[in-house]
Amino acid sequence: MPSAASDTRSSLGNFSRRLRDSCCDLRTQRDTSSSLTWLFRYAFPALVVSAASVLLVLRFAVAPQVKAYVEDARLNSFALAVTQASFPAYNISASVALTVRNLNGAMAITYTRPLVATFLFHDRRLYNVTVADEGHRHKPLKRELYLLHTGGKVPYVLDAAAAEEFEKQNATGVFEVEMRLSGAITIGLGNIRGLELTCPLTLQRPEPGPDVVVFHEVECEPDKPKKIIF
């Protein structure tokens, strides 16, 4: 039979093990509590600040930008229209090859308003052409080519000053026409920017014969919204 001394030693051993286990559990709890305290006090705020910084960069630093070029433009006709009204009216027919490029190398641009090309002569609107529809997605660094055509059966009205300028340019056969691009684009997290570009075009009336009028590429320049007289 086990002696009383053996029972005592066994009881002391069990108590000692339980005491060590309790100490280990307390240390583990303290270590876990310390880790959680450090996490919420230092790591979590740092992550929040980092995430906020990324959002700010996407929101403000990454600006949607495009470049536009008129690679070719042909004037088919620009002449006085037949009308019974007391004011002069004109018909214009032209073709324009327009290239638009997304300058961002990582993110696509989305048009939040249609991209519209407005043709002007002496600040008078001649014609509107939709270049890209609302919701169109322009991939990073991609160039998109658009072939625009103006003209139709509806005559376009010029005021007296514009009519006088038309007579001067008509005598030379070379017309100064402005094409304005307007719309709105977005990139990233709702970073929307209005788009206003002006493309000055020097268009020469085609002369009879086989000769082709050479057109030199024009880069469209950023501009402020412009009041257009209709």
C-alpha cells in the first residue's frame, strides 16, 4: 500500500504542475492582451492612415487626362445656302480624323458625359458631332481614332460679323474653323473632371483637279469653357 509520504509527494507534484500551468496561462493571456493592445494602439491606426492615403492619391493625385489630335481634316464645301430668309445661311461639309489618347498608364477613363465636337466659325456654331457616348470606357494609354463628318440639309446661320469674315476667307479659299471638344471624364474613385479642348483648323476649299490638299496634324489644347453664340 502506498505510504502517506508518497501520497503527500504526489499531491505536491500535482499542485506544482497546476501552479505552473496556471502561470503559463496567465503569461499567455498577458502576452495576448499586450499583442492586442499594441495592434489596436499602433498597427490598426497605421493601416487606417495608409488606406486613407491610398484613397486620397486615387481621389486627387490621379487626375484623368486625355490628349487629342486632329490627324487629318478635309473641307468638302462651305458656301452660301439657298434660303428665302432675310439673313445669310451657310452649309458646311467636312471630314475630320480625330485621335484621343488616355495618358494614364494604369487606369481606364470613363466618360460621364458624352464627348461632343462642336464646329465653330467666328464663334458661331456650325455643327455638333458626338465623338464618344456617355459610359464609354477608354483603356490605359490607348489611342482611339474617330472619323467625324459634318454637313446636312439644314443651313447654318451666321450673323453680320461672321458673314463679313466669311466673305474675306471665301475670297482666299482658306477658312479658319475651330473644333471644340467638351465632355466630362472620371478615373479611380469618382475623380471627375470636365473636359474642354480647342482644335484650330485651317481648311482649304478643294480646287478642281487631282491635287490633294495636305493637312498638317493639329494638337488640341486644353481650354476653359467657351460661350458659344448660336
